[in-house]
Amino acid sequence: MDLSNENIIHVKKGDVEYLQFRELLKYADKLQHAYSLKPLQFSDKNDQAPANYEKICKALEIDSNKIIKSAQKHTDIIKDIKEYTAEKFEFVDGFITNNKNIPLVTKYADCTPIILYDKIKNVIGNVHSGWRGTLQRISAKAVKLMIEKYNCNPADMVVCIGPCIKQCHFQVEEDFIDKFNKEFGNIDKYYKTGEVIEGKQKYYFDTTNLIIDYLIEIGIKKENIFDSNICSVCKVANMSSYRAEKEKADRNMNIVMLK
């Protein structure tokens, strides 16, 4: 199945498949990026992950030995990468850099992948935003760190939102709604009331548009935000989904690098 749409192209190179944003391909002379698809998988527990990194990086002309990644613990911590390091990051869920040839990687099974690119200052960010990260505004914090460290202007930034669990499948309960109401105020426009199951009211929550709205609030232009419009649960045949596959879910990876 080809997943290409107005914002995304689906690339197939042998047994390597990935998605790329049409908008970021306009800057292909300056950066490389991709969101991996099955059958390649990248969880830290997968013995094939190192070989899979080599495969996809070869297709992208990226040095897999220089990858920066983290164990990811749903924090709001963003790390500014000054140079390649073999350090094994753990409590980090996003990276930024203005250095070339340092591939930044984040991993997914329903959470929201976000690539940030300041096309004037030539600075990139790669952010893993699960619901906890979204609640903590991790993508906005990455933008603010890019402003602090590199004097970036939000108006110059491109934001690309990869495949993630969309409202059609993101079923939550009252305690979840309460957490977001407490942080953001009235969030009525971000959820729809669902059915009552075993005496509990269910809701369907839209994290994507919440993220978009708080990025716009800090200065990102709406026309510079590009959503893949792909639900990872709907497209579980192509990508990992914890909601659909439970403990069997592996991980996709999102990679971005300045050339």
C-alpha cells in the first residue's frame, strides 16, 4: 500500500521503505530525513535493530555509526548536540543541533514524531511527543531551546508531524481529560465523547491539533506546519502501533540530519 499524500511521499528501495515530507525535500541539499516503515524495526530489544539502522542509513547515505538516540522515557528533556558522542542517552526525548553529519533519531509506536527545521539558521530538531510529552509541551520547549541556543526565529521554522495515533483511535478516560484541562484550560475542541464501557465514559482525543495550536502560540506559522495525516493504528500493516499490537509492537524510527 502506497501511503503518499499531499504532504508525504512513500519511498521503496528494495526491502527498505520509509516516508519523507515533500516540504523538507525542498531542502534536500541541506538535510536528509525519513520515517521508517515495516519490515524494518528499531526497538532497543530487537537484535536486528543495528543491521536495520545500517540498511536504512545506507539507503539515505547516512553514517549509521554516528547516530544519536535515547532510550526515551516520556520526559520533556531536549538535548542540544554539539558534536558526535557515543553517550547512551536515557531520560531524553528530543534533540537539536546545528552540526552537520550528526543523525538525530527518535523511535515510535503511536507517539508523535516531530521534525523541526529553521531554514534560515540551518538548525534541526527531532522530538518524541507521547501524550505525556504533549502534556508537558515538549515540542514547544524544543523550539524555545532552538531560540535560546541558536537565535532561531519561529517564523522561519518548518514543522513536520509524522504518523501517530490519531483521534479516531486515541481512546482515553476522564482522568486523562482532567490532566489536559488542568494544563491547558478548556480543551473541549480537542476531544469527542465516546461510548460508556464497563461503567466508564470514554473520549477520543486529538493530540495532533493540540500540538499544532501551542506551536502556533509560540510563533510557528500555521502554513509552515505539515501533518502526515497518517494514523499509526489505521496503518498498522505499515508501521508499529502499541495500541494495535500491544506488547508485540516494535518501533519505527524518525531520523533527520544536516548535510
